[in-house]
Amino acid sequence: MAKKVKSPQGISVILPAYNEEKNIQQMVCDCLAYLRKLGDDYEVIVVNDGSQDKTLALAKKIAQRSSHVNVVNHAQNLGYGQALKNGFQAARYDYVFFTDADRQFRLNALDVMFPIAKTQVVDLVIGYRLKRQDKFLRKLLSWGYNILADLLFDLNVKDIDCAFKLFRKDIFKKIKIESTSFFFNTEILAKARFFKFNIIEVGVPHFPRTAGKSTVRFKHIPLTIKELLRIRKSMNKLRSKRVR
């Protein structure tokens, strides 16, 4: 019999979702099926970020059936980072975990993360995709972005934007996230390094997207550079305050 893995002091799972009507129901059901094996201290928070399809209606339908599911709704699209921030603010438990609603990850990869997170010296357990199942363009853009972000912030991680991360909730007492976009990952890792939080990386399986579309495009490159420079400026302000 497989050993039962317990979650550390309860867990809030955050699912940011934008136009994921073809994935959201099964994703939430997958989460509940996994989490109920851990005990009663868990919740799934779906953050609907201004979807123009049936994502919100489907998420609310599931929430009506399960007391472990909550829905945070943005009437307009506020961005990936803002969806995560609002999800974290709504979280009730000591640990917060987020992944995307596109079902490219499986929650049983948390079996490896939980024992690591339960040690008191670990603040963030972050995944990296063992064999990324995305199209060539997205992998190319991600490769270039990882190099640039690492040069600017010395992050020293394998996969900055891997959407499979587990945090101690109390790190947000120090880390204040400004980004409302996909740069959330870069900013939180840069500030976690600055405050010397302990980060552990874990390889996680990655699966092809079977429904919906990625929103990453070449046209986002100018915004990427602009946002990275903004984060760098924010980090410089933190350093100047520490010097004083």
C-alpha cells in the first residue's frame, strides 16, 4: 500500500483561469480527488480573470456542490499576477500552491513537494518541467526569457515560469508583489532571493495542452523587456532601503 502523504498545516490551491471552459471542471475535480486524500484542511480557489466564455459559470456550479471550492471573480481581465495575488489574499491555510487551469500538470507531483515543505527550513518549493510539452515557439520564448531574467536577477533556477509552486503563506509578509501580469513568477523569485528565503526545486512531469490556447506571442517581447526593467528598478529600491 502506498504511503499516505499529508499536506503541511493545510493547503490552499489557487487556479487562475482565463477562458478555460474546456478545462476548468475537470481540473477542479482532479484537485478535489487528490486533496481529499490528505484530510479536511484544504480548499480550491478558482480565480476567474474576466473570462469571456463559460469558465465563471462552470466554476460557480462546482462551488455550489463542494464547500471546499471558492470562486474569486474579476469582471474584467486584470492579469495573471493579479489573479494570483487575489487568490493568495483569499487563501485560508498556511500553505498556498498554484498551478494553471489548463491541465498540463498533475497534482500528484505534490507528493514529492509536501515532505520537503514540511521541513521548517524551506519557504518555497518550486517545480521545473522535466520534459516540456509545449510548441517550439513557446519553448523558444521561454528559453530566451529565462536567460535574460537570470542575468538581471541572478535567480539561479531551472524554470522560472513553471506554474507549479508551493509557498509558505507567511512569506508574503515580507514579499510585496507589484506585477499584475505573467512576470509574477520572476518578481516573487527575485524578492525571495533578496530576503534569503530558502528555495528548493523539484522536477515535475508536464503534459500537452489538450484544450484551449496559449496567449504567449512574439508581440509580447517589448512588454517583457519593459516589465523586467520595472522589476529591476523595484529591486534596486529594496537594496537602497537595506543600505540605509
